[in-house]
Amino acid sequence: MNDIKPIMTVFAGINGAGKSTLSMQMRDWLGELVDPDQIARELNPDDPRSADLSAGKEAVKRIRALNQSHKDFAIETTLSGTFVLKHMKAAKENGLCDVLYWSSRCTDAY
């Protein structure tokens, strides 16, 4: 019997903290990566910021579907709302393990 649970990996942190850099370095082990910024670039390469709302909606759809798929997946987030936390809880209830990587910028401005 295989007791290995699928994993929902969350890369969280402020903008510019290195979430994408870290997730790209680990990409081979993550399954599908849901990155709203990348989705926005795919929707409107010339002006990705204008596609932020549509990209966010698409990311939500993908996360919901992946949460039910019982496959490894990862997301990038600033954790600015409760959506990701709710889906981390749902993932656990669906039998997935949650892994959270938090990244922040280090500056001399402390």
C-alpha cells in the first residue's frame, strides 16, 4: 500500500521576495505550478498587469481543480487574503499534505 500523500506546496511572500526563483529551482518536484503572474503574462504578454484580475480568476479555477485531483501541485501567493489558507485547509481535508515556504526580502531598513 502506498502511504505517500500528494503535496500542495505554497510559495508565499511579498512581491520581489523570490517566490518564482525558488519555485523554478524546485519545479521538477512540484507537479503543476499555479503562478498568477505567469498566467497574466500568458493572457496579455504586452501588458500583464492589465490581465491581473483574469489571471487571478484562472488561478482560482486551477487551484480548485488541482485540490480535487490528488496530485502534487504548487502555488505562488502573497497571502494577501484568506483564499490560499482556506485551500490549504481543504487540501488537508482531501488527504494532501501542505508545505509552506515563506520568503521575504532582507534589507538594512529594519
